[in-house]
Amino acid sequence: MSMSCSVPVLFLTFNRPEHTRASLERIRQARPPRIYVHCDGARPQVAREAEKVAEVKRIVKECIDWDCEFVAFFRAENQGLRQGVFGALNWFFAREPYGIVLEDDCVPDLTFFRFCEEILEKYKDDEQVMHIGCSNLAEAETAGLEASYVFSRFSFVWGWAGWRRAWQKMSLDLEGLDEYERSGEIKNFTADPMAQAYMLDKFRATRARKNNSWAYAWFYSILKNKGLCVVPTVNLVQNVGVGAEGATNTTEQNEKAMLRAQPISFPLVHPQSREPDPALERRFFYLSQKSKFRLLLWYFLKIIGLR
């Protein structure tokens, strides 16, 4: 069975040569017809980072050796995670109606590419379906389902795919957040009060630029537009950068985040319902956070007014 890829891929890199090589080797096996590579610029104040960034660029040029269109966006100055990735995605979706997005620390199973390709085509004109997130930390709960994927409101970004039509709804500054909060729309995401409070807190912090996240802004944009996300019932992507030197956000070891990538079977079995399962959504939430204990402590401190 051929696992070659016929859709374009955006590869996001920065300062991790070995991670870049591992992820790019998997892309190389899929041989997409067009590959876009974004590399942020080195930070002058970080020792030896310029050397690492230069090595990443060298690896990219060396490893992209199949018959394809290679387009590079190598920045001279550092933009940071938020602005850098946002700019890279704008650049990519201005040129392509849909495609696959991989960061340098995300190593997918080879079936990931065909899965994304088929889902991208199936829902290309469906405005409600906004995201295909291929890391599934709740694989133990979903692997036995008959369907090949479920619908969720979680926009997992460790190996994902999407459409220009959806990305055009992205609001990096979380426009309309106050009204979204006042209206109580967050309850459509989850009935769990702690999850509601936690996500609203993250959204406010993102708007205020207290974190460097583009992903929370994208999550909010999907919720605000009542969008749905596709999540495969097996984990298709392993994040090999969690806790590694040079990680930006995932700086602590997390065994769940190191879940190995698995192959998915074809032909795909499409789910009969689009309604997200509340119990599974709750599981997705808790597994996507550092620990339930920390969440409980955070919520307790918030209730008594210390957060």
C-alpha cells in the first residue's frame, strides 16, 4: 500500500538539528510534491543558537532531495513562537488551499500523511470542520472504536492539517473574547467548571500576551466559530521534543506526550455522529494538561482568590 503524500506540507523548524533530521526523514519517506520550510531567526542573546539554526538550514537543504517543489522562508531575525508560527501559517495558506503542518519535534507514522490527505479531501468544503489534529493522548479510550476518527472541539497541533477557509477565521488577538465569555458559550465546549475556568484563563493570558502561544488563539478561534476537529482513534504522531533541551513550551517530561505513533488502518471508517463525546472531551482535557493535581490546585487557588 503506497503511503506517498500528494498534498503540500509546511515544516516548521528553528534550532534543533537532530529533531529536524528525524522529522524530515519521515516527510522524505512520504515525498510530498511541495514542501514549505519555515525557520525562525536566531536570538542574538542565546549562546551558539546561530550555529544551531545554520545547521538546521543545512540539514533541510541536504535532506530535501526528492522530486518536489521546495519553498523556504528562512527569517533573518527572530520572531518568537507566536508571531513566527502565525506568520508561517499565513504564508503557507496564502499559497495553498489546504495542507499538512509538522513541527520539527513531531515524528508521524507514515500512515499520517494518507489519513490527512483523505480527511482534507472529504471535508474540504465543510465549513464546520476546521482542523485535523493527529496526536491522540486518549488512544487507550478510542482505539477500540469502530470509526477511524472522532469529532472533538480540541485542536491538537502535534502534527495537524487544515484548510485556508478555516485559517482565515484565526484571530491571533482573540477578538470578541469578552463577549464570548459573557455569553457563556464556553459551556458548549465542556460542562466541567474547572475546564471552563482554565481555558478562559488561558485565552485571557494569550490575548494579553502573557504567554507566547499561537495555539490557544487557534483553539479559541475554532470554539468561537463553533468548529469541529477531527482526531484519529489511534495516535499518529509522537512528540519527541517534550522535555528536551531547546523546547519552548513543553519543557517538562510527560510520559503521555511521549506516546508512540501508531499506524491507522485503511479504508477509513467514518463516524456516524459528529457530536463530540462529553466523557472523551473531558479525558482529552485532562490528558492535555501537565497533571490533574496541578489543575485542582490551580482551581482551588482561583476559587479563594489567589489566582
